[in-house]
Amino acid sequence: MPDLRIGIDVGGTNTDAVVLGADGQVLAKAKRPTTPGVTDGLRAALDAVLDQVEDRAEVTRVMLGTTHATNAILERRGLGRVAVLRLGAPATTSVPPLSDWPADLREVVSAGEAIVPGGHYVDGREISPLDLDAVRRFMDGVRADAVAVTSVFSPADDGHERAVEALVRAEYGLPVSVSHEIGSLGLLERENATVLNAALYGVAAHVTDALVTALAERGLGARPYLAQNDGTLMTLEHAARLPVSTIGSGPANSLRGAAYLSGVSDAIVVDVGGTSTDLGVLAGGFPRESAAAVEIGGVLTNFRMPDILAIALGGGTVARSGGVGPDSVGYRIAREALVFGGTTATMTDAAVAAGRIPAGAEEWRERLKAALKATGTGDMSEGIADILQRALAVADGMVADAVDRMSLGRSDRPLVAVGGGAFLLPDHIAGASTVIRPEHAEVANAVGAAIALASGRVDTILPAGDSRTEAIESVKKEARARAVAAGADPSGVEIVDLLEVPLSYLSEPAVRVHVKAAGPLAR
């Protein structure tokens, strides 16, 4: 039986879907406007590609990349109340939990914070014995939907976090987010990511229920997955535990899809949507990861995210005499842009006026001429026509500057143009050796979701002595186990990334080790 996969990516303007065959060929694709509630747009895109499939029983897997988690944080909507526990007293009391959070987000999320005895030094010694009675006293005094537990140096020793997790689940029946599963070294940033993860449990349940329901309504027995922010996938069960991992999945999907469609594994990728343009770098076919802390909704975190530069430029960005945007008509472009009979000058109109027209849309030029003639500027040389020309020049400069920032001085990489607004880009861009426009580029993000592997990673500290080799093998085993838990076939999991960094100024030699394992999905 043919093995068909459906990839879906929910963007700010459009929700894209594709069907891939067993040989990896794109068999069907569709773009539908993203709806305010997001879920309706998802269903519409899913129906659009299913209508092009002869036998729905051949669909075995459905992969979803979604903005639900990101939007919930940005809009302070749908987040759960979290009891925040830090294990580290008396060493970590000078900066309380959530001190650097925006006041409105902290008010929505925090059910209370406490620092109790526990935690470890970098060499594994206890800062102080774990005080489970102090944990109980704190929990007895709060009303929360979930609990976030962060212990000092838990990536090196997670024993205290696991003990508190077991207590909370057994005695209070609440879901628990533990920091050693989420972030890397850096107490405050890891704690922030852990709290956000706990706050997103309700959002994750809503997304997974909506996806499962949508599949059941259409009689699909396909196994669903959610996309992660590193360009890989996880099962719904895994996503329910680590929903913060879905943040950044959209740009990561675009990068993976660009690599797949273009056949290029090292390149700059420019994904032009309706509202914004995301730039990233492919290294070995995977997104280059950010080396800096990532801010989400005003909160610094340190879990792994693709190195993405976003600029306020898209097909729906408003063109005006003073420049470009940053506002966009978004999913309303199909009725508000000049080329669609609307009255708002957008960057789509500016590109069409300059002869940059996507394949199959030649009628846009005639529509634009009609719109300009109706405003008294039919010769395209004054008024709105001049605004469009100047706006496109500004936009080209924005893209060239962004490419320069992402290239880090290298000009030998090709540039892969993807996204529904990729036609906005010129054929030659400073800082790139060439511009590649692959087939199906407009749905690269959905393709990236459909082809993704499942992965697991471990970031920890190990002794650098005679036991180092044995310890690294143990970490590799843990990374493989996490990849399998995320949905990978155990027989196909491989170590795809291993990084060792010596740590200085310690009483005993040690190294920080980051290991990532990935493999194809289990059938």
C-alpha cells in the first residue's frame, strides 16, 4: 500500500498543506488563509489536499507545524497558572524566579514562586540536601494548573528534579515541567523556558485534540505528529510534555523544506510570507542553531532554536510614501491588495508593477493596471505607481542587509527563495552566489514538516578523566532513547551532532557535552 504523508504548517497569513508520496514527490498542495482561530484554516487546508487524494486510507502520517504556542505567549492567552519551584537555596536567592519577566505575562502565568533547599554544584556535589517538606509547604499554599521545577545544574545531575516531580505527581496530581528535559546550562534562562513549558500544557492539549478530531472527522487513521523548533518531529504524547519545543517550528520547517526541494544542504534560506520574511542558514541540511539566548514574548530562554532573522516584510506589507510597513494586511490580502481588486497598496502590488510575477498569475498585471487607472495613475509613472517603485527599492535594501547579517561575511553560499511571497525577491542579491527558486517553493514549510525526522538531544556536563569515554557513550544512549520517545524508529536512529567543550576553573576537569540523535519515524 502506498505510504502517503501530509505536512501542514500554520503561518501568520496562510496555512499550507502538502501530500508527499512514498518516493518523496509532492502529489498535492494547497494554501488557505489562516483564520483568527487557526483551527478552521487548518481544517480547510487539510480538506483541500485530501480532495486530491484518491484513497484516504493511504495516508499514514500527518505532521503539523503550528503557531499556537507562540501566539499564546505573545497574546498572553490560554496560558495555565504555574507554581514555580527553584531548588538551590541558600545559593540562588539573590535573583528570585521570574524577576525579568514582563509584568503582564508574570501576572497571567505565576501562581506563586519559591526557592527551597536543593540543587548541585557543577561537579555534582549537593548545594544542600533536598527539602521535600519545604516543597509540600509551598504546594499546600498555591492553586496551580501545573508545576515548573528547576534545580541548579540539573543538566549534570537531575536527581533532585526527578524526586520533586515524583512527589508532586503522587501527592498533588499536577503535571510537572522539569528543566533538565527542556533547557541547557544557564539557570535563569532554563527556568524561564521550564515555566513557559508548564504554562503551555493547556494550549498543547487544545492543539492535539483539534488535530486528532480533524483526522477522525475525515476518517483518517494516520498517526499525527507535531513539528519541533529544530526541524524534527515528535509524537503527540511527547508534545504534550514538551509543548515549548514547538516554538520556532515554522521557520525550521521552511529551512528543512528548502533543503529538500532545492537539493542544497548549505545555503541561506529566505522565506517570504504575507506578514514577515524569515532568514536562516542551512548547515548540513539542518537549521543553524542560535548561539545566543532566545527571547520569547519578552522572556529570555536557552533551549535550542534555529538562528532566525525576521524582518517586517511580506506580500501583504503595506507600501506607503514614507517607506515599507511594518503593518500588513495579512490574511486579508486576497481582498485588500490592488491586484485582487482592493484599495491597499501592498508589496505584492509593488513586485507586480516591477514585473516580478509568480508563475500562473500573469493576470495580476492587468488587474494592477486597472486599479492604477481607476486612481488616475494608469501610466504607472506617478502617484501610487511611484510609491510602489520606491517601496520595492526599500524592500530590496532590507533583504540585502538581512542577507549580509546572516552570511557572516561569506558570499559563496547560494540563496534559496521560498514562501508564498518569494516572487518579491530579485534574481540577484548581494551576499549570495546565486538565487535558487525550487519547484513547490511556496509550500516549503509544509514540505519541511512532512519530511522531518524525529530527534532527541542531551546537554550535560561530564568528567574529563578516564571515565569520559564511557560517560559519553551513556549520553549517546540517552539521546537515542529520547529520539525514540519522540517517535523515531529505534533501528534507524543515529547520532547526528556531538559537541564537547572543555570547562575551565573547576576543581576537577570536566567537559560540557551536547549530543543530538535523529532517525526516521517509526511505522
